[in-house]
Amino acid sequence: MSFYRNIVWFLKGIHEYTRSGYEQAAKHFVAKELDVAVVGRSFIITGANSGIGKATAMAIAKKGGTVHMLCRNKERAEKAKEDIVRETGNTEVYVHHLDMSETHKVCEFAESFKMQYPSLNVLINNAGCMMNKREVNDDGLEKNFATNTLGVYLLTQSLIPLLQKSRDPRVITVTSGGMLVQKLQPDDLQSAKGSFDGTMVYAQNKRQQVVLTEQWAKHHPAIHFSVMHPGWADTPAVSTSMPQFHQMMGERLRSAEQGADTVVWLALTRAASKTRSGKFFQDRRVVPAHLPLAWTHSSPEEVRSFMTQLEILAQAAKQPRTDTQPSFDPTY
């Protein structure tokens, strides 16, 4: 069954997620929706030094927005900032050094940001990782989960009070179409059971992001939450994490700017803010978060278990550090 589901998903991807899929979808875009100026609005973009994150930062800076780049590699981030400032003429671009897999530091950054800045209009959760071998961070947490799920949860939850105080607040999370072949697995959040497949772990994390977005939308109606699939884009992350796929797809991959298009649309336009919160987007429109006849829907009990475990891990991450490493249960 899973084999046929994966085939259906791949054929869908060839039709929709490629460069030609974007070009076909773009025929229906309303160009004037992006005729906006966002001077005075502030944006956090994680993973903003390359790929989709950098393309997003560049597009927002061109519209006059204040851009906060959260990046793991400070040197590359500073170079990306120079590129953005030079090309856009916008000097309101700031670099913050943060590794999203280091959960304690994510909490520390969020608290510091809230003290330093009076408002935040848009949070864009773009940073991600795909580790093909199971590794843990200093807190004993599996790194894909720590970066893609728990880090996103910690940063977003911590910044919700600041977002709520700001005008027209939005949270956008960059997910992946690979999540369509994954059902939420709350009994093994850190992929400790069975063999480790980095691609499937990444897809599971991306399903978790979709569930998170749906839950946030229910509990925080004053903020517009969305999650989006950028398509298959030619980015450094894809070439590094999936070299065979990158080589096979070649020119069929979207550009980083095409991959970022819906992120930018969701972050800037009035049309996006009028859509229902908590939805999954692809090429500027709401699309189903499950394949037809899929068994990937979660029960209320599974969602509750997932959210409870995240909150337990979040509370642990907020505790003062000690010299001894905490012993997280790897089955979480």
C-alpha cells in the first residue's frame, strides 16, 4: 500500500512540484496582489542565509520590510545580508545567530527578542534539516526533530505574545509535500524505533508542522497561521541532503525564488490574510493536507498526545542549564 501511495505522490510531484508546475500555476496568479509596501512591518525568517529563506528575505526587503535573519552560520548570514542590502537598498536587515536544533538557545533568543523589540508582524519558520544518520543534540534530542519540530514549536510559542500585540500578525511555516505520505506518529517522535530513514523522518517532521499549524490556528484566532509547500526547488539544502534526487531532477527543479513565491505571498498580501487560518498552501492556493483516500488523518487522541509531549519537552528546554545532560525519553 505504501509503495502505491508513494508512486501516486511522486507522479503528483512531477506534475505540480516542478518548475513547469509552478509556471502553469503562475498563469493564474494576480500580480497586483504583491503591489504592496511593508515599511514599518517586521519579519523574522529562520534559515535566511540561502535558498528559499534568502529569496524570501530579499523579496521582503525590496518591499521595505524590516528583516530579522535567524541563521546557524553567522559568516554566511552576514554575506547574505550584504547581498540583500546591496540589491534592495534596505538597511533594515539584521542578523541573529541561532541554531534551531539547540533548544535552550531557541528559548533564550525568543525571550531576548521580546525584550529588545516592541513588535513582530510575521514569523516565517523556514529553517530545516535532513540528517540521514540519527544524531542527537546536547540535550539528547534527535536533531531532525529538534530542528524541524521542537525548535519551531519553541520559537513560535514564545513569540505568540509579541505577535498578538502587533498589527495583522502572521506565522508561516515552510513544510514539504513529502508529509503527504506520512501519518502523525506520536509514539515515536524522535525516531528511536526501527531503522532510521532520514527522508522519512524529515517527512514525518513536516507532517508534525502541519498538525502544529492546525492546532495553533484553533487556539490563537488573532494570528493568521499557514503552512506551505514550496515545491521541489534547487537549493543548497536539497543538493546536500538529497544529492541523487537533485541530480535526477536537474533543470526540472524550481528556482529558489519560485519556491519562495508562496511564502512571500502569504507574508505580504491582503489576499492571504483573508484566507482561513491553519490551512496548507501550494502556489498561492489552499490545497488538501492529505492525498485522496489517504490514511494519514490523525485522531484527536493522537493530536493531544503529540501536543502534550511537545509541551513537556518545551518546559524542559526552558529550565536553566546544568552541567549534566538531561535524560529525555527517546521514545517521545
